[in-house]
Amino acid sequence: MGISYIAGNWKMHKTRAEAEDLASTLVRTLSGSQKKIMIAPPFTALESVARVLKGSNILLGSQNMCSEESGAHTGEISVLMLKDLGVRVVILGHSERRSIYGESDELINKKVHLAVKHGLEVILCVGETLEQRESGKAESTVQVQVERGLEGISEEMLKQITIAYEPVWAIGTGKNATPQDADAMHLFIRREIKRLYSDSAAKHILIQYGGSVKPENAKSLLTMPNINGALVGGASLKADTFVPIVEYERT
């Protein structure tokens, strides 16, 4: 599990010019990095950022996609359109998609299948709310999201999938799980993968942490044994906060 995978989710931020500027800085600054790196700009900036990233070591990601390839789906973006723009990775099941836009595990699973079918890598997000954690349902909530999100996904298909654990109560709040709490949930997810698939699948799957990751807490979180990287939100919007997260060193 030596790979560290740092992904930046820019959410609904940045004009095309701003996105190009940040992407250019990251390409220049992170050209020598041995980490796996991805950035997910808003849909409107994908084409512009794709040009900047071409030939670099940074993958282009999308923040979401439709569950259908094409058709009468006003306002949606299809996997075919994303591939046409050079997108390599898609974030699915983010807590904001679940909580604000009502996406179900079944819909997310349909998206996962479609993305994998078309050769995209997936970051599948799972995580509990504060209410679920405080009522002792954190593990059962995450277990259901993992099971249903991966339903019908073979062990071979699983190689295209990264899981991101994002405690919903720690996203954009400034709060974060302690490294020990985060690692415990990552270990729980790894054991679920072992139960659903195999020892080998559990050993090799990458599990990111996402929940107010900042330069100040990156090393303490990312050096835990079961955490393979980070899905970074607010701190990915500036090079001076994203780059230090990518460049943390294991001791």
C-alpha cells in the first residue's frame, strides 16, 4: 500500500482563467512528485484545465456524472462527454451529492458501473453524519454505503475504484476526525473489502481520507497505516495549501 493518492475537489469554485492559473502552478510545482495526484475542476473549466494538464503527472477528474450515457437528461453531463474532454477520474457519491441532492446508494452504484464500463477511475465517497456517529451508527452507515455502492462490482473492476472516507460532520467545518478515529474507520472499510472480496483486494485498495484536510493536519492523518491519501476540498483551491498536502513526507 505504498501509493499515496491526493485528489483536489474544487467544488463550485473558479472561473476558467482562475482554474487554468491554479492548474499551471500545480503542474510546475508538482512535476517531480511521486504521489498520485488528481484535480477536479468544475465542469465549465474541464476543457481549459485539460489543456494545462496534458503531458503532466496530474490526472483530470470530474466531480460527478450522470447515471445514463445520453438522452433527455437536462442539465446533466455524460460519461462520454467527460471522456471526450480527457477526464480520467470521476468522484461519485460525495456527501454533498447525497445530502443536498438526494442521491441514493442505488443511483451512485449505477454511476459506478457506468464509469467503470467506460474505463474511468472512480473515487467512491462514503461517510456518516454527526447524528449517525453520535447514535453509534457510524460503522453500520458506512458498511451499507460500501456494500450498495459496490454491488455487482467484480474484484477485477474494483481495481479502478478508490474509496474516500469523509466524515460528513468534518467537511468544510474545520473539524476533523482524530488520526486514530480516521484510521479506525479506514481499517473497518478495509475489512469490509476483505469480507466482500478477498485479502488481496483489501490490501491493494486505496482508501483516502476527506474531511477538512489541511497542511497542518495532513502528515498526522496521512501517515496512519490504513490511510492511503486524501480527498481535499477547500485546501485544494490554493497552491500554497494544496502543495504541502501533496508533499507531506512519511517518516
